[in-house]
Amino acid sequence: YNYWNINKEFLASPRVQLLYHPKLKSDVTFRLAGGMYVQPPFYRELRSFDGTINRNVKAQQSYQVVLGADYNFKIKKRNFKFTAEAYYKYLRNINPYEIQDVRIRYFAQNNAKGYATGIDVRLFGEMIKGADSWITLSYLNTKEDIADDFYIAADSSVVKPGFIRRPTDQSLFVSLYFQDYLEKYKRFKVHLNLVIGTGLPFGPPDRNRYKDVLKMPPYRRLDIGFSALLLNGEKRAVKKPNSFGSKFDKIWMSFEVFNILGIKNTLSYRWIKDTENNLWAIPNY
């Protein structure tokens, strides 16, 4: 429950999750979850493009249902877990926003509705015994319909754009994390992290959301990291049960280098106007 005296709004977010673990030879668990989530607006959501504050902005709301399953199994005596989830969210009281350069500008109005639907799958396990790795694949489709937006076509007719991609609509996302260690020195581990995502939508900063139908290039990144086990509390507890180190489970030190391939990913666009009033999108990397 939540009450905010700025807009005199009382909010409730009831949610429920049901788990079913059938008596099968395989270790499978099914999940069904649903409910409502409301998010009171932050200050930035109350401030419109001209700087005025709209204290009547209401909380954005989501009605959602999620269906999922977990499957635990072993391969060569190594533990693996496969997780899958499908979800649908109906969104109301949406406060639309645009991204100007790297700045989020809200319309400060609850004048849109929308939806988000997708699937997440993940395989987690020990590809190398004693070292956890995983791969994640996600599909997302989220759109919104602004109630009062329109434009005049070439034939002077009034066109309502209807549902358009939300700024967070990244259709496909893949993440791969692989970890290994030195055979003779298992205290030292190395991992690779690969991230690939399709491009987000963008458009000119003219407060017309229906123009934000352009597409950024895909996002790609490869990271590498190194870890060293500084203290093993279990072994310390056996040798010196009352020592300071025995109070800890494990202490690790890690070092990671992001984007080792130096890929220039597009974060946003800076819009430049030339002498003939044409707008040009210059990418920020």
C-alpha cells in the first residue's frame, strides 16, 4: 500500500504467485503469477517540457500475468537448471517520454496506454565442474498508444498513429556467461561475458512520439574478468575455528575489463540542425 499527499493518491499493488511441483521423475516446478503493480511518479515525471510541474500526474499501472517453469537436471553429475517464463502486461496511465541526447523528458501526462509481452529462457549450470555458466535469451514486444496524438497527411487527412514502439522496446537480447579455472590452481578463475541486443527505437526531439520509429544499431559487448579466492572460510574454520577468517564463507577479489573488442555502441543521438533547417542525427557512442 502507498499514499502520496502530492497528488492525494492511495495505491495498492496486490500480487499472487502459485507454485506446482508435480510428483514426477524429473524435478520440474510450474509457476503462475499475476496481479497489479503501481509506481508513484518521481519528480522528473511531474516536470513537463517547459519546466512547469503537474501535481496531478497519477501513478503508472501494470496488470500482469506470468507463466513459468523450472527444470533441474544433471549432465555427467553436474547440476543444471533450465528456466522459462512467458508474460503479458497491460499498461495504463502511461506517462510518455522522449530521450533527448542522454536525457529523459517526460510529457507529465497520463495520456497513454500500452502493453508488454515477451519470453525469457535461461540455461544455468556447470559447463566446467565447479564453475557456473549460463546463457539467456529474451524476446520483448512493448508498445504504447498516446490518446491525443495525430498528424496531417499529404492529402490533408487526419492520421492517428495508434500503437508505436516504446523507448524500451529491445526485441531480442542474448547474454552468454562462461566461466573456467586453472586446473592446478582452482583458486583462480576467468570468465567471458557476451551481450547482444537488437536496436532501440529513437526519433527527433520534437515531442511527437509517432516519429520515433527509427532504429539504433544492435548493441554488442564482450567482457573478460579474473577472480582469485583470497580466503576460504570453511578450511579456515577447520584449522583455526575461532580465528577471524573462519567467520566468512569465502572472500574473492575480481578484476573485469568491459568491451575488450572496443565496439562503438550507440547510446543515443544528438540532433543537429543545418542552415536549411534540416535535422541530422549524430550518434553518441
